[in-house]
Amino acid sequence: MPFQPMLDGLTDQQPSGRTRLVLALAEIREEWQETINGGSLLEVETPVGLLLNDVADKLQLTPQERHVFLGGKLVSEVNRFLEIHIVKKSAN
């Protein structure tokens, strides 16, 4: 596991909301770093909508919170995109 600096509240039984937020965002960064195998995150091109969806996933937003955060149009677009790509992956 990569080095994680100590954060205020991290040693508490129940980490603060801010600590959980920082750790969730760090997970996204770590997943991207693993995906690019040591390359530079500054050189990665990705659809912003999918990145925002990853943030919503890590924050475990409710459907209502997702709708506020992503907006109805993006929620629909992401759902369609994932449905198409999951179906293609399942077919292989």
C-alpha cells in the first residue's frame, strides 16, 4: 500500500467527514496511477463526466445527491455509456 500521510482525525475510531473525503479522493488518484503504470497523471486524457462519476461513486452519493452533483443529463449519459460498455465486456 502506498505511503499515506497522517491526517487529522485519521486515528479516531470514526474518521471525520473531511478525512473520509480526502481518503476517497486519494483512492481515485491511486486507481488512476495504477491504470497508467507509473506514467504522468498530467498526460492522461479522460472524459470529465466519467471522472466525476468516479468521484460520486467514491463518495457513495445517494441517487438524489448524484443528480444534484452530476446533473440529470450527465447521469443519463454515464448510465448509457456504462450500459453499452458493460454489455460489450460481458459479450466477450
